[in-house]
Amino acid sequence: MGEQSTIHREARSILCARLRLDDFDAVPGLSPVWDERYRQLGRGRPSITVGVASTPNLQLAYVARTPGVFVQGAATGGAAVLAIPLSASRLFMQRAPWDPSLVAYLPPGSEYEVLSPAPHRVVALAVNPALLDRVAMERFGTPMTSGASGRFLRMRDASAREGVLRTWARWISSSTRAPSMLGDPVVARVMEQEVVQSLVAALAPTSPLAPLTPYRVLALRAETYIRDTLGEPAQLRDICDAVGTEARSLHHSFQKVFGIPPKAYQRALRLDAVRRDLLRGGPERTVSETAVRWGFFQFGYFAMSYRSMFGELPRETLQRSRDSRGPRVHGVRSGPAVRS
């Protein structure tokens, strides 16, 4: 058939399953099809629900994340990625607003960034580009994988979107309830055709991107500076100087684009960096040394902020890492509610 890909080999480690996890660090190990790195942005203990259905040529995944998170990643094995947001108060793909009418499309080899300061749900498809191109050629007369990385595709209308979500939900739900069904090559091929055809048929001929307004340009430059200087003692004044604006304008632009103030975003990334260092453990590592390394010098305020963010004190995180207690993974029997 000419459409076999490494998705077939990699996906066998998690053919069909629905899981609930309590640590973002446990998500990357679930499936080798997705290579992802997580940074927690919102407050509270993580809760991640994942539903996965795999065939030789695709992997369909439903993901619900709580609290807000910043994700960087890519699909492995030469797969193309298409993803649809299901719910979020503020959600960004490739640092551009990602509303429910838009399908994020990433050609093979592309890296992606998903950012949301709030809980959110997404359904994503990693698919063999040969299969995707064949269906696109039948529909539009042009292959899907010829295009710029990180572009958005627009659905024709709300009804078309609902049709895609119903089809994808049916396959995820059915296969997680009866994992052996996709071991049948005939059933697997039917799923591949229905999943890809439902999406391609729902796409509009044109897919405009959101324009780069001045406040978006300002916010994007500030966000890049914050990430680049995370290990340095950069203050709000330094961020303003780096992007050439005043604090009020920076706050307004950043809040409007990312749904979170710039200082809160910087603090969340630094707290996440502290947590990652503490989870690496080691007999020589201390909480105070790690806090100072990431710019926290008021230890009482730091401990309070850390507990508010992660639901435990930093010394408890360090002790947990030394006890070698990994994240908990829970099986969930019912299929995921993939709905808008």
C-alpha cells in the first residue's frame, strides 16, 4: 500500500488505552509517537487524562490537562500532526490564538508549542503523511503536506467541526473499550479512512492566520525574552527595557495575548524549573540552593508560592524524589468525552 510508517512500530507500546495521571512528567513516557516537554503554569496538582487509539498509520489522542501548562514537542516517526481544541479560556498554538474553529496543522518534522494558563482539552492526530496526502489529493487536488510549518486550517462551519469530533470520539471511545478491535487489519484501515476523510472533508478552502497586531508583537518579544533569561535575575524593568516599552503597556499586551501577566508567567516558569531540579534529587541538592539558582531569595514567599502552585512544599518534592516514588498512573474504563 506504500503507506506504512514508523507509527506502526512505535504505537504498539500503547495501542488503545485511557489513562489518568497526576504528574506532567509521566506524559512523555506514555507513547513514543509524541516527544513532549511540559512546564506547569497554573496552580494546583496536575491531572491529565489521556485517551489513545493507534493503527499502523495514525495515532489519535484525546488529552485533558489541569492546570494550565506550556508544552513543547513534536511527533516522531515522520508523522504529520493535526489538532483541534475542545475547550480552553485561553489557548495558543505556535504562540498564536487557537480558537475552536481552527485546526492546527504541522507537517512532518515540525515542532509545536501549546500554551494555556488554564485547564484545557485537545484532540490530536499524528498521521502518516502518505495517507494524509492521498485523501487530500482526492478532495482538493493538492497534497496536504506541502505548506508552511505551523499554519492553521479553518473548518467550514460549526456543523463540519461537530462531524469530525463525533467521528474521532467514536473511534477513541470504541477502541479504548475494546483494545483488540484495532488488531484486526480491516478494522484498522476503516478507522484510518474515516478519521482522515472526516477531517479533510470538513476543511474550508482558505485558512487565514490571525494578523500580527502591535500588541501581539510586543507580547511575543517579551515572552521570548522571559524564556531566554529564565536563569538570570531579570526583573520587570529589564523585560520592559528589552522590548522597548513601559510596564503598563507590557502588562496589557501580555495579558491580552497570553491571558496571564508577564511576572506571573515568569514566576510560573521559574517555579517549574525549581520543581524539575528537586525531582532530580540527589544527596547534595538542597531546597534553598535550588531556589536561589532560579531567582527566589525570599524563602518564605517562595515556599508559599511553590505550595500554591504544586500542592506540596518544596522539601516534600525533594523527599519524594529521594524516595524514588514515581508519578501515579490510573486506568480509566470508560471512553473519553471528546466533545466541544
